[in-house]
Amino acid sequence: MRIFYGFNQILTMSGGPYNAGIIEKGAIAVKDGKIAAVAGEKEMAKMPFSRKAEKIKISGVAMPAFVDSHTHAVFARPRLEDFSLRSSGLTYKEIKERGGGIISSVKALREAGRQDLEKSLLSWIEKFAEHGSATVEVKSGYGLDADSEIKILETVNRVSRKTPVELVPTFLGAHSLPPEFKKSGDYLSYLIKRVLPQIKKRKLAVFADIFCEDGYFNPAQSRAYLSACLKSGLKPKIHAEQMKKYGGAQAAAAVKAVSADHMDYAQLKDLPSLVKNNVVVTFLPASNYFLGLSHFPDARPFIEKGVCIALATDFNPGTCPCLNMQFVISCAVTHMKMTIEQALYAATFNGARALGLEKKIGSLEKGKQADIAVMDAKDYRETAYYFGSNLNLATIKKGRIIYEKGNTVRC
């Protein structure tokens, strides 16, 4: 038994939707990697196991470790040329026409060695933990052929055995049309016939995703493809309504997708079907920020209509090289009309819902996994207030400290 105490506040996220469930001057008891109790320090001291438990004092604000439910963390190199072109005024479409965008990442990844990809992903995952994330979804999608997509998913699976951070693999073979194919329908058939059987046989992924956007894959194709993926045992996710209203939200509802991500241009009429089909909407505002967009989705109507809202980084080499969920939370508060409590809840409990893991992680409750982030703060609101920095002092996974700032957080 181990007791973490000394916290100024604990955010349990256990008080219902978007309720932070704050405990002042609290403590968290952990046994066998799971939470045994969460209570005020005085109440914890009265519990029968308290006297013999190992005690670790950490000053700060404790909350569930972040659940980053949307990343593209396996890539060969950053897209610095794209960044330069964008800063010169070119649009996403114009950069793609010049050979940039996703296809430039595909070329680099196909040439990359497996050991280099593994080393790179391990390095990024360490940084996720450093910023308070203990569970990270990782997509494929920069291979776009059988060998390369499997190479990515195998990298995720190998790294998951070498890091305490929990990795959730997603197959995003339908990310873009590769140069070998001229028609999107032919490529999707190739993925279904050639790639999905291998992924299913080797259990390489949990989810399947598709980029439903004009110039990529249309809503009808997305529905059919995700239905095929579901038959192969992969739960559906979808990139939708990122660049304009296109029909991806209704495609998500039709296949009962676990999450529909981006959703910048989803409309009010889309919301009832999303609620009815339990589709989590994952907003990725750091991507909007990096692309210099003036448009950010307004989260208030979604929340008011009962849509489950999650936040994630969208960490990737082209449109969002950000892995700090604290910055995402700040963006959501300042640009998406979310309250601080809503944003924190969306980055923890609802992030877990976007991965189907809410019964295990995402809140600090008895019986759940002891995944905790501790912020260098006296008040939880500082997490969104001090943007652009890393307030995380310690990340705890299954009751074990996996990141400790300067090895100095324990008093």
C-alpha cells in the first residue's frame, strides 16, 4: 500500500459530466496499481491501512493523467518544408500540390528503418509522459501500403512493451490516396482485401480510422470502409468536418463510431444523431493554432446538446507538432468557449471515453488504475492559465512514478 499526499487539491473527475470533483488537501491510496481510496488527508489518516502504508508527499494539484486520444506519433522526420511554405502564405491544398503534406511523410516513412522509427517513438512517448500524459493513442497512416502500415503498427506494439505509458494503436491506412493508386475506391478495396486481414490476424490495432474530407475519402466510402473494418474487429473512428462541412459527422453516426475527430465545421443538425449513437467528438485546437486558422469550433452547443467532448493533441509532423495537453486545454478555454473544468474533464475522463477506456482510467476513483498527473500549482485553474509551459511535476502510471521533474518533487 502506498499513499500519495500533500496535494493542495485533487481533481477526481468523478462528480459527473464536466465536474472536476475537487478535494482540498487530499490524499490518494494505491494498492497493486489501482486506487484504494481518495479522500482528504485527515480522513485518509483514519483509514485502517494508513499507518503501515508507504507515504510519499508531493506538493501540487493532482488530477487524472491526461488521456491523449488522437496522435500520429510514428513518423520519420518533421515537415519543415511544409512549415516554411505555409509561413510564406501557401494553403494546405497548395502545399499538397507541390508534393508536401501527407505524401511527403509517406515517402520518408517508407524509407525509414524499423529501429529508427522505434527509437523516435520511444523518445516522443517519454515527452508525452513528461507533460502529464499516461495513455496515448497512436495512429498509422504514413505508410499507405501493406508493408509500411504494418511496419508502423508493429513499431507501436513493440514500443508499448518498452514503456510504462499505455499505447493504443489505430490503423489509419485510409489517410490519403498513395501515388500507386489513381482512384480512392480502388485503394480502399486494397486496404480491405490486403491489409485488414493481416492486421486482424496479428492483432496489431484496436481502432480503424479514415480521413473523410473533400479530396480524400467521401462519406459513403467512409461508411462502407469503416463497416468492413468493424467486421475485422477494429472499432471505427473518423477524421471529419475538418476543412468544411462534408458529411463526415453523419457517417460517424451511421457506423456508431467511437469518436469523430476535428469536427470544426459540424453543424447543430448533426448533434442529435451523434448523441443517439454515443459518438465522442474529439476537438484538436492545437492544430488550428499551428495552422494559423482564425476559425475554432465553438464547443458550447455540443456540450449543451449532450455531446461527449474530448480534447487531444493531434501530435503529428505536418499540422500539429504539439504533444502538450496543457496547451490544448488552454486553447480550448481561450478559443473554443469551454470552461476550465470542461476542458480538463475533456482531456481526462472524456479522452478515456474516446478510447473506450473510461471504466479503467480518466478519473481518480476507487478501483480504477492509479494514473495521476501532478501540476506545479496551488489552484487547478493555473493549468489553463499559464499556457505555453509545462507545469507537470510528476506522472504516475499504475501507482508508479514514471516521470519526476528533476527528481525533486517528493518532499
